[in-house]
Amino acid sequence: SDSHVWSHDGAAVPNTLAQSLFIVAVVFVAPLLAVVLLARGSIHSGIAMFSLSMLGALIFGVLFHFVLDTPDWCSHVRGVGSQAFCVSAVLLAAVEVIGVAWGGYCYRATRYDP
């Protein structure tokens, strides 16, 4: 995630305020909340929060980097940092897919836990 944040700067692709707020809430705050829930023994809720944050980040990233016609769309990014931007976007999406799959597996495995 940090490398993609830096690649936004390197490729001169700024985020809007709404995008930044979403990223802070879903990519940074929600996983921390998941850790708090897990630490307090709410295993199922913590895994659900983690899984939803990964899914939200995946959908957001895929839409903005590969689907919607936005400045974030990899096909539009040009210049020095464009390759790092697009490679980090693909790698980030792959990690998020793994996170969603792992979270879904764990959620189902713990469905009878509190």
C-alpha cells in the first residue's frame, strides 16, 4: 500500500478529497478496527471487518485503476512514475484478492464463534 501511495506522487496522480477520505477509512482505519475487535475476542466481527475492508479496497482500486475513465486509470498515467504506478496497482489488487479470499475462508470457519 505504501509503495502505491508513493507511486501516486511519482506519477503525479493526485487523489480527490473524497478518494482520500475513502482510502483513510477503508484502507487504514477499518483494518485497525478489525485488530481491536480481534484483540477483544470478537473473532467473527474482526474477521468480517477485515474482509469488508479488503473487499472495499479491491473494488475501489479496480474501478479507479482499470475500469473507470479517471486520472487514476493506468492507461492514462504517463511519465516517469507510470510503470511503478501501474505495477503497484496490479500487485495491490492481487494482495487484496488474497485478503478477501482468506478473510472469507476465516469468516466461514469462525461462523459459530462470538
